[in-house]
Amino acid sequence: MPPLPPQRSLKDRLRQVVLFELGGLLLITPPFSWFSGVPATDSAGLLAVLALMAAVWNGAYNTGFDWVEGRLTGRAADRRGWRLRLAHAAGFEGGLLVLTLPVVVLWTGLGWWEALVADAGIAVAYTVYAYVFNLLYDRAFPIAADAAPPAAGGG
């Protein structure tokens, strides 16, 4: 098994999560409100709750994915190829969909099918956004070559 490559620091990971979620709220709220018929203020509230859920999922998922990828390939996350980036983004959004669907149903009053379509629309939009955001983030904030790998058993 190759050694674990350098990983993002907690400060860097927190910056990544905050920038991702703020950008997502600004970009996704207007079209969600328009397509779902949910008033803009309710849409913004719902998407803020979903963003909080996503922020927690984002940190956990990205850290876990980076750790597994690093263990299997010896490559740092900012060196990920496009196919793995697509799998990464789709896996993130698929997991988030499972977590958020009940919230969408309860918040909007939509039936399960309608909520699934609305939540899937959010997931598709965020999948495209996640791919582009993470590519740009990795270019803007590369992992320092001299960053130490996490301690054994750490994350």
C-alpha cells in the first residue's frame, strides 16, 4: 500500500466547505424556487438547512474520500483525474440526496415523488457545481508539497 500523500489541513478544509456552500446557495436558490414553485424565502430557508447538512457531509465525505484515494493510489487529492472527479462529485451528491430527501418532504409539503424530483434537481445542479468548484479550488489552493501526512490513525 503506498504511503498516504499530504492532505488538506483543517483550516483549508473549512475554507473549502464554507466557500462551496456559500457559492452553492447563491447559485442554486433562484432556479430551485422557480422550478419547484416554492416561494423564494422558503426556498432560501430550505436550501440553508440543506447547506448546513451538506457542509457536515462535505467535510466527512471529502476527508474520507481523500484518505481512501491517498491510501490506494499514493496521490494527493489535487492531482485527481477527471473520471475520478466525476465519481467523487456523483458519490457526494448521491449520499447527500439520501440524507436530505426527508427534509425536503417535511419543509415543502411536497409528496415523496415530487420532493425526490426537486431534490434530484438540486443534486444534479450541485454535482455540476461540485465538479467545477473542486477543480477550481484545487488549482487556487494546491496542497503544499511539504505538508505533513496526518498522524497514523488520524484523519
